[in-house]
Amino acid sequence: MKYLEPIPFKDGETVPFLGESITIFHSHSFQGDIHREGDKLIVAGPKVSLSKTIHDWYRRESGAEITRRVKKKSKMLDRTYGRLTIRDTKSRWGSCSSKGNLNFSWRIVMAPPYALDYLVAHEVAHLVEMNHSMRFWSIVESLFDEFQRGRLWLRQNGHELHRYGVEPPMKEGRESE
Ligand SMILES: [Zn+2]
């Protein structure tokens, strides 16, 4: 896979959220707040905590978007799930354990909603079928009929989401001399 330049969370940077582009605005006017206004993500507080505040916001939003979908889709299958955890995973977007615990990468909330819907449908379908059989895929389809579109998007573009919120590697030596 080719190396993609990291895109840190900083003032003026454009980042994806549910498939849309939003621009980070660092506001000095009030403290400790972060909120989205249309295509702007307005972040207050000291500059040093900007990146962490944005990471936390993504995790919260991701948790909310994923939980809502997991609840709806597990209900459709009349299944219960165990723990739902939002992580920063590198290798997988999501997983379902044999105990029915679900894990998701917070980064999936950057993807278009249909990719998020596909991923949740995939993991929730594992509550019924712990394999990738024909029956498994028919369950995925029953939960989200555009699953192929979401699956393709993740395959083609998923790696891009790992660029965001990552600090560029430190340069050798000092920056200004
Ligand atoms: Zn699977």
C-alpha cells in the first residue's frame, strides 16, 4: 500500500465526517466546547488540546452513530449483543466475538453513511452466523440492501481514513537553526 501523508487535526484542516467534508475552526472565544455548525467543526480551548478534543468528539459521535445502528439492526434479527466497544483499530473496521461482543473503529464515522451501515450490518449478522457463508451474506443483505456499495467503498477508500488525526513523523534534527 502506498504511503499517505498524515493529516493532523488542526485549525483550518478539512476532515471527513459521515462522508462530508468539514473544516476545523479553532475558536478562542469560549472554553472547552466543540460543536458542528454545517460544514464547520468549531473547537474552543487551548491550542495544545485541540487534537485531543477533536479525537474525543469523533469517538463520541462514532459511538452514538454506531450504537443507534446496532440497536436497530440487532432488533431486526431479534438478537441481543454483549459489550459494544469503540476502539482505534488498525487492521479491522469491526469484529464480533463468540460472546456477542462488538468492536468498531471510531474512524468508521468518517466514512459515508452507507459504508457505516454496511459495517454494522456485517458485525450484527455475525450474532447469527459466525462465518462468511451464503447464509451470512443473505442476513447482511436483509439488514442493509446496499451492502455491496458500502463494502466496495471500504475496500477502495478505507485506508484513507487512517491518515486523519495522525501527527506527521518528527523530522531529524531541529526545525529552525
Ligand atoms: Zn465478518
